[in-house]
Amino acid sequence: MRETIAEAGIQHVDEVRAISKDLIAKALRMRADSYLAQVKTQLLTQTIIEIDKGKKQVMEAHHVLSREHEQVNEKKQKLELLVQERTADLRKEIEERKKYEVALEQAHD
């Protein structure tokens, strides 16, 4: 009977040891999964932050370019007006010179 109790005790200790090993392995797996989930969360958060930052930079660049485009258009319109005014002045000056030349020719005759 002693051998049976001893064998049962050894068998029980072996079972407890196997269960303990299994529980330790599961606990370690759960801890590793937890760390992995934490790292994934941090990476996802960083990625979202970088994407938002990039979007803001693109929007700012777009606004700057839009303002510059508007300024260029305004300057272009001002230059067109100046060219029109200068062209009108030059035409007027040409007409006056022609009249002056005609008057000079008539005076010489």
C-alpha cells in the first residue's frame, strides 16, 4: 500500500508540475501578447499623429500657394492695366508726333 500511496503522490506531484508548467507558459504568452498589443497601439498612435501632422502641413502649403496664386493674379491684373495705360499713352504720343510732323511739313511748304 505504501508504494501505491507513494506512487500516487509522485503521480500527483508530476501532474501538478505539468499543470504548473502549462500555466506558467500560458501566463508568459499572455504577457508577451500584452506587450505586443501595447507596441502595436503605440505604433498605430504614432502613425496617426504623423498622418495628421502631414495633413496639416499639406493644408498649410495649399493655403500658402493659394494666397501666392491670388497675389500673382492681382499683380498680373495691375501689370495688364499698366500696359494698357502705357500703350494708350504711346499711341497718343505717336498721334501727337504725326500731327506735329504734318504741321511742320505744311509750314515748310
